[in-house]
Amino acid sequence: MNRSIARRLASMFALVALFVFTLVGSGLFLVLRTQLEHHLRESLDDRTQIARIIVYHAVTPDKWRMAREKLTDMTPHDSSTVYSVTSADPSYHFGTPVQGTVTKSWSGGYARITPEGGGPDMLTSTVTLPANAARPPVQLQVAASYSPNLRTMRVFGSALAALSALGSLAVLLLSYSVTRIGLAPLTRLTRDASAVSPNNRSQRLNTASLPHELNDLANSFNGALERLDGAYGRLESFNADVAHELRTPVTILIGQTEVALTRNRSVDDLRHTLQSNLEEFERMRAIINDMLFLARADQGERATGLIEVSLAAEVAHTLEFLEIPLEEARVHAKLQGDAFARVNRSLFGRACTNLLMNAIQHCEPGASISVTIARGEGPLRDQVRVVVANPGEQIAPDVLEHLFDRFYRAEVSRTNSRENHGLGLAIVKAIAEMHRGTVSAHSANGVNTFSFSVAASALSTSGDVPAMRANANANVTATATGIASDTAYSSLAKGKSA
């Protein structure tokens, strides 16, 4: 069961108010009790002083008789104040002293006594008067009852408890109303958020009228909507591109098969048809494999099987593997720089192959492709970048920002569209991200530059460049023969695209 925020806040405010009322009430109660006891003691002092004067001047039996009458007149009917006089001479006695358990005593002859026969506690003041003329030494006790104090505190406590309860209830009701008013922007925010739907993806939360406490929430939600809108748009585009790319080979397969079935064909004709169909199946398999690879990368998969290698050696392997495409395009490549990094060799080689094939396909005969390996600078010092540059026509800025998108082609119609399905650079981007790197593209002064980066190794900071180069050359010599038969690179040759 969902609980209301307004109710929760109102309940918490009411509890806080009850706590504050209780704390303040307890303080007031203690102050009142202290003041009442202080007032009772002052009243007792006044009565004791009067009784002392009366008893002190009763120096003869006649005067003592008059003193007794005065003490009797001073004693109230409710016995809230009690006077008693005791002495060794029985004739100088008056009243009965309060007897019981002393619960508290103070200096100056004050004591709080709980009577033996029950009843309210009594505050007593005991004074000893010396002999004067015919009157022997006497002990005067004046006792005042705590009952008025107790009655006042009981009434005050009951009133205070009732007022605290009523005040807490009032705070509960008022805070609920105030909270609902205060949460009105959140209600509007919820209403705006519920209006967002797949058919209205451009809907965004209005942050202009929101309090600053909700601005961060609304901006985060709008940012999430932007990302979802972009992902939804890319998904729609991706689905359309996949359908388009797969439709072409499927259409070719159907057409060739229908033509082959229109009349009897020779074995050579059927073999030719099957060979053509096989090429289309291979193309479909390459598209599907690339799509599955990108799907795994989208799920956050990281590169595994990492080994520390010289990147110059790995790029040299790739250049050797692409020797035939380089010769056919009549272009050559040169490699500069080196660095060490922990990479998955197959994935790294696939990214290099895709970048180099992209450069080869867009180079004029006789051109030179430059491959540079360099460690980043500043904030990118922990990365190593592989840069592939080739001469070519300048690429428009609005095209550059989409070159690493899936199925994107800078040219709508190309002569090699059947060989390349627009996933090559997208795969380079995915491989870079799997190695905690980035990609970039730049075009200026007749040179097009594409690059990707991977996380650098600690060896890249050693500064031992000659040793790194010697290691790279040794790796190239030791593995040059095995690269041509590497199954991972064989699949790259079939799946290369730009």
C-alpha cells in the first residue's frame, strides 16, 4: 500500500510538535513546581515569624493563655497550616507536632514530612525559643500542607497535556493542508511525466515554475527522456537499416532462385547460381555477426583475454595481412610510434583492419596512409591512440559526427555497397569502448583522420623507446607467418566495412 507523502510529512510534523510541546510543558511544569514550593516556604516563614513573636512574648501564664487563643485563631479549618508548641513544662503545650517520614530536609530547620496517618505531605519549620521570665524553653513547629501545590500542579498538568494534544492535532491538520499546497509542484511534475508516451517523445517537464529543490530531479528526468528518445530513435533507425541491409541479399537470393527455376539449367549454371547465393549468404552472416557483436557491446561487455603487447607490432601484423588490398589499391602505408597496452589481440586487430580498409577505399592510387601510435596528453595521458590518416576530399562536419553510427554511409550510393554494410566504424567504436577508450574523426587540409584509443599500460611511461621498438620488431618477425592463417583475422577480412 502506497503511503502519501503529505500524510507522512504531516505525521512527522505532528510528532515533532508533540515532542516540542512535551519538552516545553515539562520545563514549565518543573518551573511551576519550584516556584510553588518557593512560595510555600515564603508563606511558611511569614507564619513562623508571627507565631514566634506570639510565643516569645507569652512570658506569664495569662499571656500564654492569650497566645494559645491567637494560635487557635490562626489555624485554618482545613488544617492546611498547623501550629504546635512543646516544652518540658506540660502547661506550655499547644497542638500536636506533625510526625511521619522525613522525605527531604533543608538547612534552617525545614523538612518535608509524609504524615504517619496518611494525607498530603507537610512542609515544616521548627524553631527553638529560649526561656523568658516564667516561660520555659519551648520548641515551635509550623507546618504547611502541600495539598494546594499538588492541586495546582495536577490541574496545570492536565491542562498542559490537553493543550499539547490539541496543539499536536492542530499541527497535524494544518501541516497536512500546508504540505499538500507545498507539494503542488510535485503533483504538476507527476502529471507532466505521465503525459510522456512513445507517441509524444518530445514531451519534456517544465522546469520554469518548479522550486529549486525539484529542479535537479526534473532536469535529471528530462535528461533521461533525452537519452531514451535518442536510444529509441537509434533503435528505430537501426531496425530500418537492418531490414534494408538484409532485404537486398534476400531479394537477390529470391530473384536468382526464381530465374534458375524458370527452365532447366545446366550443372555449370546451377553451380554459378549457388556460388552467387553463397556470396549473399556470407554477406548476411557478416551483417548478423556484426549486429550480435554490437549488441553485446551495448550491454556493457568488456574485452577479455587481455595481454600486454606492443601496439606497433599488432598494427604491423595488420598491415602485413592487408598487403594484397594495399597493392590492389596501389597505396602504401607507413607506421610511426609505439606504446604498450593490454588488449584483446583479435579485437584490436579487427579495429585496425576496419580503419585501414576505410582509408584504403577512400584513397587515390599512389597515395600514402599514415598510421601513428602515440600516448595521449593531459587528461588523456592514461590512453594510447591509434591514428590512421589518408589524403581525401574534406568531409563535412555534419557527416563527421555520424561516421561512427551504425549503417551510416557518407555516400548514399557507392560502388562497394554490396561489400560494405556500414558497420565497420561502429565496430571500431564498440571495440574502443570495450577497452575503455574513445574514437574520433577529423578532416582538414585534404587529410581525413580516424582514430581510436585504448587504456595505456604502465610500460608506456618507462621511456625506454629503443627497447620497445626492438620488442615490436621481434614480435613482428616471430608472428608474421602465423597471421595469415589466423582465423580471427580471416573473419575480419570477410566482415570489413566502413
